[in-house]
Amino acid sequence: MTLTESPSLLVAGIGEMVMSSSPDAHLVAYGLGSCIALAVWDPRIKVGGLAHFMLPNGPANNSSPVKFIDTGLDTFLQAMEAKGAVLTRSSFKAAGAAAMLTVGGGLAIGKRNAEMMESALAERGLTITATSLGGNAGRTVQLEVSDGRFLIKSLSSVTEL
Amino acid sequence: MAKILVVDDAAFMRLRAAKLLVEAGHQVLEAENGRLAVEIYLRERPDCVLMDITMPEMDGLEALAEIRAKDPHARIAMLTAMGQQAIVMDAIKRGARDFVVKPFAPDRVLAAVNKLLAA
Amino acid sequence: MTLTLSEAGQNAVAGTFGRAMKRAGEALGSMSGQVIEVQTPQLKRCTAAEVLTMAGGPESVVLAVYVGIFGSLQGHALLLFSPADAHRLAQILLAGLLGPGELPMEESTDVLAYDELELSALQEAGNVTISAFLNELGMHLHEPVQPTPPQVVIEMAGAVLDAVLLDLVSDADQVLAAKTTFSEGGRAIDGTLFVLPRADSLRVLLDALGAFGI
């Protein structure tokens, strides 16, 4: 918890996005279950962004700009371009979209999130560089703005994309 | 000594009920869902059944109806966390002889078993 | 979410949910043989992020028992414990059931490691607690409120709660969240009960309480 007091730690809460070009910035999204996080990083100018999407599709939303993938993705990508990122040379890494609760039957939103993320990026001519999607474990993700490393932490493991 | 089938998806509950019944001198069979309960009932013909309701595969109300259809004299009491009037009425209509709501006092379960065995 | 609750309507729901949460605490107390204090339940409209904060923050690790609610009223219920408190509750529930030497290690080196019987005991504790809540609600309704079988998960709170929240916020920015804390007398075990109803399914309860349209 001491980390959150550091100005270099920027947290993308549920439905939120954060961006930075500061070399010591860490962009974090905590406790992703069915939600899906997209990390964009431009290696040339070393600017990074992290968006914590909730659902595949729905109307543009002012209070949660990246609540929906279909309407929020452009908001996020335009904000990255405004920061100077060039999308065609940027990396796109996605994580989350797990299925935590299976008894309800109707809560399989993670799979739809993963499919929508892939197709929404493809429609814009962009490809996902690396993913950690699905399964039944929660994830906390962290994008290092200095070098574009994308860390995935679950309760049992830490991996790097 | 009677042969009693305890049906519950929670291993913890089966263990708790079994301990209570074995200490009271009974023999206990266990099933973890309604479908297995029907199978074991037909094979083992226990003297009575304590049946949970909310279970995967086949729930306790379905299993109750199925066992009663194959053995109209089957002696079954519900032992469940669900105590809503509509569910109690449904179970009685399907042939349950008693209805014990969890969390239960051990005496209440033994009383239900004695009532079933005396019927 | 088509139903907008009036203040009076929300108060009526809060009263009923509050009584139901007290029943839930009593059931947990009776099952565990402990004196359980039930903190005054609260019902409020909040954003998904606020619900995560109420649960201790998205990264806090919890043992959660989830029960889906369907039937005449729909929504989600979760009973959350810290991993250490969950171990203590499991020990209490299993005490006396197993012979000497059979009890799971009390001081496990890994607080996230649970033995299958412990998980079953905790799952059943969640089932009994949440069912007691539903039983009280059911007193007001003609048709029963049905629970799914319980599911126990050890996870970051955000990961457990987000699927539930996503189900509720697809067409609304806020959810209706009821919360209370159960504390064992010695404060060795604290549990948090969340009930998140689908707001549009509350009409049946408001009708039954005579509070619809006020």
C-alpha cells in the first residue's frame, strides 16, 4: 500500500484509463476478474497507457470513459495519440477476461470481453502483441513506462509479457 | 439401528450429519447430489433419507419426487438451509414427511429421523 | 435498470434487507456456536468502484462464498472473510467433527492453503448465512427466492466482484449495494456480507411491502 502514495504509481480503476510519459511511472490495474486491461506502449517516445475495460459493448460513457470496449477503445487510443504515441509502432498487450464465478451460468462475460478486444483492435488495423487472457484466476497488471514491460500478478504467480 | 441416506453437496454437512447419526447407533450412506441419491436409494433401499435441496446435477426436490415415484413409501425429510414457505409447501406436496431448516440443532435432526422411522 | 427507487421505496427495501441481514448473522452464529454481532446494515446506491472500496479495495485478498439469487427477486450475494479469519472460522466449524490428528493444521505456513473439508465448511457457512437472508425476504413474497449452489473462491476482491458488478452495470452507472459486517465477540473473525440485487427485480418486493409508487 505504500506504493500507492508514490506519484509514479498511476492506478486505472474499474472503467478508467491512465497514461504517462514519465520514465519512472508504473501504470496499474488491480484485481481484474472478468474485466480486461489493455496496455499500449510506444517504444520510440516511451509513452504508455493502461485502460481497465468492463464490458464488450454499450453507449459512450462520460463517468467511465473506457467502460465499454466498442465505444471506449477509440477514446483511449485518441488519448494515447494526443500524448504523442504512434499506434502503428506501439505494442498492445491485453490481460484479464477470466471466469471466476461459474455457478450463476450467466456471468461468462470474460470470454466476450476477450473476443471483442481482439476484433475491435483488428477492425482498426491493430494487432495484439501479447495476451494473458481467460482462465479462472484474478490478475493485477502493471505497465512499466520506462521499458514497456507488462507484469501480470496472480495470487500464485508473477509473469511478464 | 436404521440405514439412513444423507444427501448433501457439502462434504462438511454429510460429515456432520453422519457423526450425529452414527453416534445415535445408525448406519449412514452418503450422496452428494440428487442424481446419485436416486441411484443409491434404489440400490440400497435405506430406511429413511435426509435430503438437501440446493445441489448441482439434480436438486433435492426433483430427487424427492423421483424417489417417491419409484417407491411411494419412501420416508424422506428435507434438511436444507432454505426455509421459505413456498419451498416447504412444495416439498410436502412432493411427499417430504418433515422439513428441518439449517442451521439445525442435533436433537431436531434425531427427532426427524425417529419420526420418519416410526411412520 | 428501469426502476428508479424513491427515497421511501429505498427505505422500505433497506428495512427489509436490514432485518434479513440480522437473520443471516444469527444463522452464522447458530451454526458456529459463536456470539455474532451484526453491524447496522447499510443500503446505498454506488458505483462499481465504490463497491470495490467497500470490500476493502480490489487488491485485498479474500475468501468469498458466492451465491447467485434468482426466482422472484434476482441478484448476487457474497460473504467475504480475510484468509486468516476464514481459517479460524473453519477450525471452529470442524472442531468436534474430526478425531485427534485429523484436524487440518491450525498454523499453516500458507494462509491461502485450505484443506478440502475446510473449504466445504466455509462454503456451507456461506450457504446457510445467505439462505437465512433469503428466507427472511421470502416471508414477504408469494414466490420463492432461489439461491444457486454456493461457490467458494480465494481471490483478490476485485476479481471476485467484477463479474457480479458487470452483470449489474451493463445498463446503469450505479448499483444498489447492501452491506453489513459480522463480528465474532472476540473480534477474531470478521465477515462482510454483500447483497447486490438487480434493481429492476425489486418491484416485486416493493409491491409486497406496499411501497411501490411512493
